Amino acid sequence: MEKRTFAKGLLAAVVASAFSVFTPAFAWEPTKTVEFIVPAGTGGGADQMARLTQSIIAKHNLMKQSMVVVNKGGGAGAEGFLEVKGAKGDPHKIIITLSNLFTTPLATGVPFNWKDLTPVRMLALDQFVLWVNKDNPAKTAKEYVSAVKAAGPGKTKMGGTGSKQEDQIITVALEKQSGAKFTYIPYKGGGEVATQLVGKHIDSSVNNPIEAVAQWRAGNLRPLCVFDNERMPYKTKIAGDMSWNDIPTCKEAGVDTDYVMLRGIFMAGGVTPDQVQYYVDLLEKVRQTPEWKKFMEDGAFNQTALTGKEYADWVAKAESLHQGLMAEAGFLAKK
Amino acid sequence: MQEIQSLMGGFAVAMSWFNLALMLAGVTLGVLIGVLPGLGGANGVAILLPLTFSMSQQPGGATSAIILLSCIYWGALFGGAITSILFNIPGEPWSVATTFDGYPLAQQGRAGAALTAAFTSSFVGALVAVILITFISPIIARFALQFGPPEFFSVYLLTFSAFVGMSKGTPFKTITAMMTGFALAAVGIDTVTGQLRLTFGFADLLKGFDFLIAVIGLFGIGEILLTIEEGLEFKGAQAKLNMRVVLDTWKELPKYWKTSIRSSAVGCMMGIVPGGATPASFMSYGLAKKMSRDGEKFGTGIVEGVVAPETAAHAAGTSALLPMLTLGVPGSPTAAVLLGGLLIWGLQPGPLLFVEKPDFVWGLIASMYLGNIVGLIVVLTCVPLFAAILRVPFSIIAPVILVICAIGAYTVHNSMFDVWLMLVFGIAGYVFKKLDYPMAPLVLALVLGDRAEDSFRQTMLGPEGSLGLFFSNPLVGTITGASLLLLFWPLISSAIAVARGRNGNRRGG
Amino acid sequence: MQANKPVASTRTAELAMAGLFLAFGTLVMWDTRRLGVSWGDDGPQAGYFPFYIGLFIVVSSAFNIFRALNLGEKGRAAFVEWGQLRMVLLVMVPTVVYVALIANPWFSLGIYLASAIYIAFFMWYLGKYRWARIAPVSLGVVVFFFLMFEVWFKVPLPKGPIEAAIGFN
């Protein structure tokens, strides 16, 4: 017994010297380290955003407790979502989502749904751009798609990240709209896809802006159109005399397809409105920092950022959209 | 010789007291991280990212930040070898091949020699890779672009070919073990179709079998159980504890110059492609065993068997930073986190980084030279200290090791299931060893299985996919050809021997 | 019971192990039915490789069983002796209890407390050390890991009542 008391005392002394814990009586605040779960591997888009958020919070002292980023990307993100689903009522876990919030349960039948979680807020929407190699003769999206159609099925390779996820869904949507047929090649990461396109192992990709921008600036890749209903607002020159704003929307370019990816935050189910509000405010502070704004511009994000009911409605709409697209593509898990 | 000039400029940037202090701190931390399984390089770098964020805002700060982080990376590369050699527990995946000869050496009381050889070869591998990066990075970057799915598959095939035929005993046990590794690698989500495989509805199986958990169990815990059969002590406690051992080992090392060169080449290729440090270490070990005059003695505890995997792992680990910088493709999980760091600091990895931020790039390259020298000095001076760990009585060190294993297994996915899994693998490791089921092919299949399958099936996608693609250009044809040759070499050589024998007989008769 | 009396013969162990592998291979093959095991238009289906992997395991295990039955004299040698098994169990049983103590549905101690108890028990029972020696080692190791993981590197490990009592969870 003596030893345990000693252990307790020693641990207490050590911890007290390293940390001091305050628990204010008003409004809810985290009382221990917050886990920021990323349902994807290290180095990807969601991971970068989570780590940036963590860095900004640490740098500007926006939260008294610390935050750790935990990657749980197993089973196309199912690992992370199941963990948060299982942590009902735990206010010290937040999760950032990719489209796999919808696609993974639909494609694999793993039992979770965004309704098991509590929506906190949207951080941004990630764009997708149709890219080709600089040596591709097509100058516009219309030309490219017509060429693919003319070549016939199986002649053109579209590279993307993962299987039955956002990149492949866009590819299918593009096929449906235009009648062209691609062979979709799944890779593990966006940077790898961009490199494969530079090396001409694939013919086109639907990389996010941040995944391909370096190769665009180096003149190795050419953007054809952005899969959104409005052009990206950023007018700083990126590559030569082109800015993000100069890339036409796919609708303008004659291939009417659009898709944006949710970068939003969720918590476990069964948390109190107070607790949700805390994270809504915290993330609002993050969004106001210059570091965040620079990151948004570098990655050419769509800065729509909904909260509350609007956010939940948006997510519900996105879910039915995915349900529809995936059902048509035959990507739904067999029951 | 513009490179030399740029490099000198880089040294000027990197050589401040502040940066040197950062290197020392980074390497020391990295060694610590590398020693503890589970707290891998990727983890360590990720955890320190927020710290470097404010650092990068000051002028020249981005260079200091990457120096700190990359030195953690070098440190982790060095540190991974320590527990492999002392306890048969690889701290990092690329140290698995180091256990094959490193641990037997330690058991013979030559832990100091094994550690010295490991550290020195690591340094040599890294140095070769850095020199390559300094002078021919544009060519390397173009070489990496040549690699599509068929090329990747041929490289994985080469790794397997270099490695098979290694174990003695019945081929059926080798096949069973290797195929079990492949089966475990297939558990989880299938990259190509997105279907779940072999999960049987268990949520814990979704994430698949992590290599590190299998290895901690099979090698680490299995070994402790085998040791304890014989009583409560570790062999190898009589290890010498002075710096003489470093000098003595250095005298021996130049003998293995061929292995060093070959391993550096293998490592650099695998790092640039990027195939990764783990396959590089396996491939290099396999090739060394096949080509060395002492091939028979590999696995019984010879220094050359430590030199080969360590040189390759470190060469690969270092050259993996090149595709990261010039292509934005991370060559390893740690490089992936570093890449995220660059983006957060406002740097854009890609072909233009060398042009736009020469200070940063050359500062980093200079820090690769300096960081590795600092790292070598740090770890070599600690060799006696590390070897002394073996003198700690078994009933103290064994529970501590088991605790470290448990923490290591837990941290991979933050899951208790993995800790139980590790124990199961531990018992399996004990039984495998007693029944002569070879574990190395199982581990290799586990680490490469899904990657090889992915690249094979990526190649086959579409109506034009056919096996002919693996010979469709000189690059992939050469690699595939070389791997087939290696794979069937035992058959070919015995066929040649038979043919010669017949000729001889005819002449005689 | 004599320490050098065999618990099981090598033949029995070989048969058991090969049997386990046989079952494992069958399981792998069984799971591939729903994935498709043929070589389709787009190359091999998801179940193609696992199917043959399973088949290889089954076939080679069958050979291993055949070999085990024909081991002759070697097969009668001891796989493990009672004395050896006792030592192995002396390590394995406390380790299993240790892992169970870290986290379980009823009473979780957290990894730190469980590790301290485990190291202490190991040193006391197997090493016959005195408590004056045991206490600093087990506590020192645990405090070091606590600082390393929770404080410096912010890697959250399973925690229990003690950490909660000192306001660190």
C-alpha cells in the first residue's frame, strides 16, 4: 500500500510541475487532452488540415488543454469513424471527415452513418480539378473528353486516390455526363497520382489543387476545369500568367459535372450543446488566423464554412447525393 | 561545379550554433524514438511539428525547423538497430533484417561489434545517398518518374527473388510461412476494388495486420519465451564495454566493401523510386547472402549480415527525401509527415523548390551531411552504454522489455486488440522457432504482400492489361528478367552442373 | 512430475501446427468465395490472390502433416519438457494477466499502474529481489514512460484510476 501512495505522490508531483489544470465554473471547456482523429493515413489532405489546426491552436494558445492528432485510417477510415461512434458522450474526441464519411459505409457495409455523430461545423470544401500531362494535345476539357470518347473504352487511364471513393465517383460522373469511358486506376495517395501523371503512366487525374499545384507550376501538368459550380476565387498568379481563378468550371468547359468534398468536423453522439458550441467557437478562431487563410489560398479551397442546422442539412444532402451516385455506379455493398 | 558552391552556401546556413544544437537534440531524440517500438520516426516528427510551426515564422526558421525534424529522422534510423541487435526486437520495420545476424552476434557476446557495424554502415549508406542527392538530383528525379505500376511490381518481385531460398529445412514450411504472411497482408480493405477481405465482420480486423505488431510478437516475445526455457538469463552478458570494440570493428569493416557498395546502390534505388527502406534492407540482405563468399554463414551471426541491411536501409531512408522534395511524393511514412510540415510552413515541395528556395534546400542537404556525422558520433560513443543493457539481470530487463512491447503494440493503432494480437504472435513465434517454420519469409510477405498485389493489379486494369506489360520497356524488362533469373538461379545452376557433369562423363566414358 | 519429462512429442506439435495452418488456409479460401476468384476483364478479382494463397497453405500443410507422420525417431523427441513449459508459463501467465489489467470491461488499471505491478511482480517472484530494489526500478521505469509518452510526446496510452486521481486523463 505504501508503494502505491508513493507512486501516486510521485506522479502527482511530476504532473503538477509539468501542467496546471484549471476547471472554470462557466461554459464548458475540455478538461483533458483532446484527440483529433483523422480517418486517413499520415500526409494526406485531411491529415495536413488536422495537423495545421493543431499547430495553430498550440501557437496561438487557443485552448488550455493540449490537442493530439491520431491517425486511424484502417478500412478506408472505418477505423476512425467506428471509434468516435463508440465514444458516445465523450467530448474530448473530434474527427475530421473526408468523403469517406459517406462512401465507406456505402461501399463496404461497415455499420456507421454520420447520424451516429454530432455535426460541429464545416471547415472548408475541397475542390477537384481535371488535370492532364503538359504534352496532352487537348487544350480544353471538352476536347479532352471528346478525344477519350473517340479513342473508345479502355484506351484512357484515369488515376485517383482509393477505390469507390471521391476520385472514382467523379470519374463515373464524368463518364455518365459525357459518354466517354475511362479505365480507373486506384493509387494510395494524391501526390503519387500527380507523379504518375507527370510520368505518363496515366492520362488524367482529378487531383485536389494542393496535390498537383507544384507540378502545374513546374509546367508538367495542365488544369482543364474545376468540378465546382463557380470558379475558384484566388487571383494570384500561380503558373505563368494563370491563377486558380483562370481555370474554367467544368460546366463552362462543356462537361457539366461538379463535386466538392467536405472537410468538416464531427464529435461523438450524445454530447451537450455547450460542448459543441465550444468547438464551433474554437474552430472559428482558428479560421481567423493568417496561417489558416494562407493555407486556404495555397490549397485553393472553397471557403464555405457552415455551422449548426445548415451544416447538418448540407451533410444530409451530400449523403443522398453520394447514395445516388454510388448506386448508379454499382458501388454499393451487397447486402 | 555549381553544386559545390551551393552546398558551401548550404553549410553556411546550417553551421550556426543554434542549428548544430538542434541537430544534437534531434538526433538524440530520434535515437530514443527509434529504440522504442511504436514511437516511430513518423510519430516523433508529427509530434514535434507544432513546435516547429512558430520556429518557421522567423527568417531562416524553416531551415532550422527541417534540420530539427530531419535529424529526428536520422536518429530514428540509427536507433532502430539497437533493440534489434540487443533483444531481437526491431524498433523500426527496416531493422528486421538487422536482427538476422545482429542478434546472434549479441548472443555470442559481440553486441558491441554488431552495434558498431550497424551504425557505421548506416552512416556509409546515408553518405552515399546524400552525395547522390547533391550532384545528380535532377537525373534521379527523372528516373523516379519512369516508375509506373509494372515497374513497381517488378521491384517487389526482385525483393522476393533476392530473399527466397534463404532458409534451410523443408520448402513446405517456408511456403506455409510465406503464404501466411501474404494472407495476413490481404486482411482489411482491398485497394483496387475497395472490398473488405478476410475481416469476417470484426471491426478490429478492418485495419489489417500491422507489420510492427507481428514482428514485435514473433521476434521479440517469441525470443524471450525461448530464452526463458533455458533459465532466467540472457546470453551475451559478457559483452565488452569499452571503446576498443569500435576501433576493432572498424578494422574489420573495409573487408566488406563490395557488400557496402551493392547495398548502397540497392538502398538508393529503393529510396528514390520510392520503394521504401524496409524492402531495401531485405533485398540487400538477400543479395549479400547470395553473392558473398560467406553466404553459408549468414544468419549465424556475422558482421557482414549486419552491414548489408543497415547500409541499404539508411541509404533508402536518406534518398527517400529526394522524391519528397522534388516530386512531393513521400518515400516513407516519416517523409509523409515531413511533407505535411513543408506545406504547413508555406513551402511547396515540387520541381521548383530547388529554384525558388535554394537556401532551404541546400541548407537541408548540408544538414544531411552534418546531421549524420553528429548522429554517428552520438551513437558510437553510446555503444558501450547500449551493450551494458545486456548486463542488467534478466528478471529486471525482461518485464521492462515486455512493457515496452505492449506500449509499442498499443501505439500503432491506439488499440488494445493489437496488444492481445502481439501476445498471440509471441506464442506463434515461440512455436514456429521450435518447429523450424521460418519467420523471415512471413514477415517479408506481410510487409510487401499488399503493395505487390496492388501494383500487379493496377497493371492489369483495363482491357490492355496483360503479363506482357512486365516486359514492355527496357527498364521493367531488365528488372523482371533479373528477378526471374535470381528466382530460378538454383534450378539454372544445378541444370548447368548436370549438363557439365554429363559432358564430363561422356568424355570419361 | 519430472522436469525433463516431455509434455508433447515433436510429432504431436508438428501435427497440431500443420492442422492449424490447414484450418487457416481453408478459412482464407472460404472467404474469397464472395469476392470472386477468377481472372476478369480488369485482371485478377479481389479474391484471386487470396484464393491461391489459401490453396497453397492447405496443400503445403497437407505435406507437412504427411511429413510429421513419417518423422520416425525424431518425431518421438520432446517438443517441450515440463520444466521448460513451467518456465514459459511463469512468464506468459503474468503477462496475460498484465495485459488484461491494462484495460478490461470491469476494472481497468491503465497501462502505467499495470506495468508497475507487473515489473514488481516479475522481479519479486522470479528475480527474488527485495522491495528496496523493486520499488525504485518499477516506479522509475513507469514514471519515465509516463513523462515520455504523456507529457513530452503526447501519445495517449490507456489510463486508469490513478491518473484520474491526479487530474491527468
